[in-house]
Amino acid sequence: MTRPRLLDLFCGGGGAAMGYHRAGFDVVGVDVNPQPNFPFEFHQADAMTYPLEGFDAIHASPPCQAFTTMSNRHRGKGGKADDHPELIGQIRERLEATGRPWVIENVVGARREMRDTITLHGGMFGLGVHRPRLFESNVLLMLTAGPAVVDPIGVYGDHHDGRLLFKRADGSEQHAARSLSAARVAMGIDWMEWRELAESIPPAFTQFIGEQLIAHLSLEVS
């Protein structure tokens, strides 16, 4: 059988793409920056203008810098935080016009810009990172359950050095990954370099979402 095709906009190094591939999609990635380690078909192009025709489903992960904790803290003060683009509403309009199933993913700080989201985190999938992310879709998405990760590994920032990032009131801690290999294991990703990992989401998240999209598509043709 022909596998359905999914377009991954703002694809980065391919964390989301790999999850959709494992769920059963053939994935095409689009990003404005070169992505030499992207594991599937890739086009360097502007995700805001790339043609959307010919795909069974579309995923978009617009830049999240405008919604990070640090950006929220400094927004409105005339600095760099005010320059980050906020593309969620614009990309939603593009996706809605296609009439196809779509998903938008972003950080929890983007909640005010998103609609009817579910939140996934690493503990739901037995990962070593917490990394909560919001998912919005025009398809009804079911939510899974799982405990929070104890002493999660931090995979973000400029480098991996094992430094203490924070300590919770319950005594649990988050340290930065001590090595690239430790970060890869924690994320469930074995092909990316550090900068790609720091900006990615675990494939387990989108495999879970993708399996639901596949089920939805099968109902469309039945």
C-alpha cells in the first residue's frame, strides 16, 4: 500500500519528521535553513510560501523563540525579544485553507496563541527529557498519560556540560546533558548534532500524534 504523504514545515533536523515516519507517513521536510542531517526528502524554502498541495497531512513547528520563558520575561522592553516573529496565527490560516488534517506544535509559552491544545512531555514516553510541547490540530487528538521525568536531562542552550540548571522543592534536579550521546539517548534521537537536538522535539511525540492522523485518514477513505 502507498504510504500517506506528510509535509513537515519548519522541519529543523527532523525530530518531528522521524516520529511521523515511524507512524506510517512518507515525510517531506521544508526549512529556510540548510538541514544536512534531515533523514528524508528535504527542500530549503520558506515554509510560509511553500506549496501545500499534494499532501495528506501537514505538520508545522513555527519558530518558538517568541514564546520561551526568557523571551516572555523580556518582551516589551525594546530589546531582541521584541524582534522574534510570531507566526502561529499566519500558519494556521494557511493550513486551514488546505482542508487537510494538520498539526501545529510549539512550546508551552505559546498557549495564548494556540487553540484546544494537548500537552505531551517526555515522561509519557519513557524519555530522559521533560520537554513539554503543545499540539493543536483540526483532528481530535487523544491524550496519553505518564509520570513526570525524575531528574530530567536538559537538552538546550549552547553546549552540553552537565551543569545544574535548576533544583525543585521536592529535591529533584535538572542538569544539562553531560555529552552529545547522553542527549541523544534522552531525546530518542541518534542522528543529530547538539544544535539540532537543542531545537528539536522527540520523535515519540509525533509518532503518537501521527498514529492518530493515520487512523483519521483511514476513516476518510473507508
